[in-house]
Amino acid sequence: MRLCGWVLRSKTIGRVVIVEVSGGDVRPYVLVGKQDLNPELYNTLSTLPLGSAVCFEGEPAREQKSKRGTEFEVKSIKVYAEPIEPLPVELVGKVPSLLETRIKYRWLLLRNPVEKAIFRVRQSIVQAAREYLVNNGFMEIHTPKIVAAGAEGGATLFKVQYFEREAYLSQSPQLYKQILISSIPRVFEITPYFRAEKFNTVRHLNESWGIDVEQGFIESMEDVMNTLENLVAYIINYVRDKNKEELETLDVELPRVTTPFKRLKFEEAVDILRSNGVEVPEGEDLSDQAERELGKIMSEKGNDLYFIVGFPWQSTGFYYMREEDGHHTRKFDLDFRGLEIASGGQREHRYDKLVEALRLKGLDPANFSFYLEAFKYGMPPHGGFGLGIERLMMQMLGLNNIREAVLFVRDRTRLVP
Ligand code: ATP
Ligand code: MG
């Protein structure tokens, strides 16, 4: 077979040279050249500069002695490019501890098994999600990322100049996926979210990615939560089964996930927190600190993944269905060890109620006319959610900073690379 990659490491022990090539797999290919058997190959392998781009012809060795990767008996090797300068970062062994360096040189560090493993898991997450959703009758859609209005109000929108007009980068496909429920029963989109949030936290990016789902003809919010919990379980179990080498490289043990996940009413969550001495102001969403504390308490009870349901109406977006009591909405969060990884709920599908909700939230229905129109011609009860890919990765892989979960970071200070 022919395999290609980059020379990661080279070592000579007596009359044997061992070269590691970082290619398509998590762990490197290990090429062994013995002077006594094949002097020509031995010489070529011995003189390969670190970082060279090479392809080789060979077969896996019958006897596998290396712990670091698959050993190959090499028939021939061809060099395609050599570095013109020494590499700016150390690629062997543990990746650099400085996050700054990892972000700057990610594209090069991906030759390292640890860095590569993280992004191979990311790829699996997307693949598993697509597989699960398509198999369950969801159609993949693409909605515009340049938009005239935001789903959550103006504060966190990036402005762009759109010819003579002002436009924004989409913070969520929310409104568009809902509109499409007037003609497609189930949709999903794997999409970037652009959010001009100025804060600098370990959980926020200004460009992040989500798996966004909307489901029509539901009986209640439960139908949507079922979809989300089964999706998340499918993704985690998929990675657990298919990414064994990646998880081993990252030293991560993923327990098998079973459904249903625990459902916790918002008030119950508040009670649990207060009885553990955590302050929760009346009527507000839970703070990040409160979420983390709740995560610890829930994990101790064996619930790493749990829903918080029934958020107070004043803390939620206008599009969530308001309960008859007027105080609650059919909104849920899915938390994973104390971090919100998804939000969703049942939407208001009744035209009059929706217009009323916009007014009550201080928004002008005229600005949402394109959206409202879709509710006039047979809009079924529906609901959906947005699941953050980087947040899910953080919790699955135990990453301390969300910046470890994206190839190229977009945060308050980073616009390159
Ligand atoms: P938070 O309150 O944690 O800032 P949010 O409630 O504003 O998040 P949603 O609008 O509910 O976020 O978006 C759906 C999901 O997308 C979130 O649960 C999260 O997983 C992910 N997400 C949203 N905003 C960001 C961001 N700035 N960085 C990373 N992931 C995000
Ligand atoms: Mg949310």
C-alpha cells in the first residue's frame, strides 16, 4: 500500500533507523530500515529531514513491536517537499502547554497525535449527528449567514456592510429553520453561529458551530427532548466505539450513555442550589457559576447529562411557547457536567400569540414580517434545539478551554490565523 505524511521523528539505534511519519491515522506510521537488509533504504531513511512530506510503499510488518504506531516494512519512499526552515514548534511528545502556541500553530501541530485525535473526534461527532438525523427523517438544510435581523435581539450581532444596507452575520438559524417547518416536517443544519459577545471566557467563541434541529408535528416539548437526548447518546456512543485510538491518545474514558436523561424543573434546580448554599437571584437564568455547582451535585447522583426545563418567561426568547400560567416557557437546556451544551424548546406556532409575544418582549413585529408570514399557512406545532459542537467536545474530552476544540479560533482578540 501507499501511505503519505510528514516525518515526525527519526531515531537511529545501531544499524537500524526508525522513522515516524504522521499521516491520516491518529498514531504515526513507523518505518524501519535495517542497514544489513537494505543499505539503500537505510541511508534514505537516515537522512530524511524532520518535517519532510513523504510517501512510501510498504506493508504492515508481521511482527509489531512499536507502541507508538503501526510498523511498516518499506519498499520505497519518495520525498515530495522538505522544510525550508526549522520547525517553529516541537511536534513530538506532548503538545505545548501554552494554549497560545497551540492556537497559533494548530495547523502544524495537527501532525501530533494528541491534536489530531481531538479533531478526528470532532469529525466523528458531525458524522454521527448527520447519520442519526438523516436516519430519523430529518432533512439537511443550509440557511443564510448574512441576515437582516437576529433571533435574539441586536446586542450580540456582528454588522456587515451589504451593498447600500446594513446587515448582520447570523447568530442562529432559528428563524429560518422554523419557517421551513411550514413545508418540511423535520430539518437540521450544521452551522456556524456568529456572536459579538465581548466577554472572554473558556466557554465562549465568537464563531462557534452548532447542530441545529427543528421538528414539526410534535405533541409536546418531550418529543424534542427525546430527539436531543437520543442524538447526544448516539454521538457519544459512536465516538466511544469508533474512536478508540483517539480516546486512548487523549487519555479519555467515555462511559456508555443511556437515555432518558434526568429532567429537572427550573425551580427544582434553584432549590437544589439554594439548599447547597448557592445564591440564585429571583427570575433570572442560572449563572455559569450556579450551572457548574449544579453539575457537581448532579454528577454525584450519577447524572452527567440532565435537562433543565420550564425556564421563567422573562428570561427567554420571544419564540418559545409560553405556558398557560404565564410565568414559564417550554424552554429547556441540556447540561453536561455543569456546562450548557444545548438549548431548545417548543415554539409558539399560533400566529396571534406570536405577534403578542413579540410586542411583550418589546420587539417590533414589522421587523419580523418575513418570519411571521410563514405562520399564516398551516404551521404545525414544532420545536427544536441548537447543540454546540465545541461545548460537547469540551465535556466529552475534558478540555479546559473551548479554544482547544476549534481549528482556528475566533475570539475577542483573534482574527488570524
Ligand atoms: P450561554 O448562555 O452559555 O452563553 P446561549 O444560551 O447564549 O449560551 P444558545 O443561544 O442557547 O446559547 O445556543 C445554543 C448552543 O450553542 C449553546 O447551548 C452552546 O452549546 C452553543 N453556543 C452558543 N453560543 C456560543 C458561543 N458563544 N460559544 C460557544 N458555543 C456557543
Ligand atoms: Mg442557551
